[in-house]
Amino acid sequence: MLRVNVGFPAVMATGIVSVAAAGAGRPWLSWTFFSLAAVFYVWSVIASQRSLDLESFAAVAATAVLGTRIGEAGLHTVAEVLLVAAGAGWIAVWTVVLRSRRFGSPTGTRLLCVVATQAAATLAVVASSRLDVPAFALLAFGIALYPAVVATIPPRELRVGAGDTWITMGALAVSALAAAHVAAVTHEAAVRALARILWAAATAWLPVLVLSELRWPRVGFEPRRWSTVFPLGMYSACSTAVARDAGLVPHAVGVAALWIAVLAWLATAAGAVRRAPA
């Protein structure tokens, strides 16, 4: 029997493909990936043995992403329960990280703190439109946090990074998604403009990241490749959300990005299965 090593980054990647598929109008694909993400989530919770550290933000983000898909399906009570869980986890991880002052290696993984914050902001406003103020506060905090964290990641990560460098784009994409959802509730023109700006900033990262992959190919499976899949799925989700709620972005961009994310997911999942011990 194969023992495939899944974890919360895999849940994040699988869950966001579900959200992206829903936004692109592919419900069958969305619920297929949601079912997988739910299984991975339970599996990861049961198998988790590590103490809290910066990488634990992956668990917060995974909870928020699943809650977002559930909330978008109209199951707001379940989404609110997951929001409480994500919020409690967010506070707990920040408490541990700030007390220990351990921020991990200077890689793209550090940006999980931004991803978790913006994923929680998205879930807050999806779970209840009455939470638009705290959602906007989280959105603003995540945006302010992004440049501070990016500044600690050396450019050489584009050459030697194992896949999590893509979170530099993914953190902006999830910020754009959060802004688009807040704008849909508040109808504030400034927030809509912010969503467009964040989407454009995420888009600007794409040629840099693609060229780095071509210049310094990473052959073979690496668990941190799930942190490549997640940003691709998030780019699709934010593109369709910005297209719907803020204009400017063609809906086809989100659909095209969805299929790229699906292919990346399949390749990463196949690598995980091949590397699994018998």
C-alpha cells in the first residue's frame, strides 16, 4: 500500500483549484477537487505532529480556502465554523512566531504569513457580508506585510528555490482575490481599483517566474512544488473574481490559468505518488 505524503500545502493547492474551477464555471471539476482537498485536510490534521512555526500558516490558509469554497456554495454556517478555526489558528501561529522570532529560512515559504492573512480575509467576507470591516483590516495588514517579507528573500531564490518562490506571485494573487470579494460587498470604487492593482502586480511576477524556471530547470518531484500549484490556482481564482467584480481582466484569463493549474496539480500529484514509499 502506498503511503503518499500529503500535507497542508497540498490541501491549499487542491482547495484553490476547486475555488478557481467554481469561478471559471466548472462545478463538476470544482467539487472533484474539493472532495480531494477535504480528504487531504483530514489526513493532514491526523498526521500532523509538528509544533507551531511559520510553516503552520499553511494549515490556516488551507482551512480558509476550504471554508471559502463552502461559503461560496451557500453553506455559510459551516464557513463561519471554519472561519473561527482559521482565525484561532492565525492568532496562535502569530503568537508563537513573534515570541520565538523564528521566521524560517529566507525562502518564498516566509510569505505564507501573507497568504494565510489574505485567505482569512477572503473567508471572512464570504462567510458573512457583515464581516467586511475586519476583512478589510486583514486585507490591509496583508498588503503592508508583503513588501516587508519579500525584502527578506534574496534574489538567488529565483535560481535555487525549490518551487515555493512562486508564492511571491501567489501572495499578491490571494490579496487580489480578497480585495475583489471585499469590493463585491462594499461596492467601494477604491477597493475595486485596489483589486485591479494587486492583480496587475501578480501578473507582473509571471514572466520573471517562468523565465527562472526555463533558465534553471528543477527536474524531479519536490514537496514544495505544491507551493507552485497553489499560486497558479490562486491566479486563476483572482483573475475570474477581478473580472467579475472589478472589470478590466478578461474572464478567459482565469479559465486559461485554471487549466494550467490543473496540469501543474496532476504533474505534482504524479510526482508525489512516484516518490511514495511502498
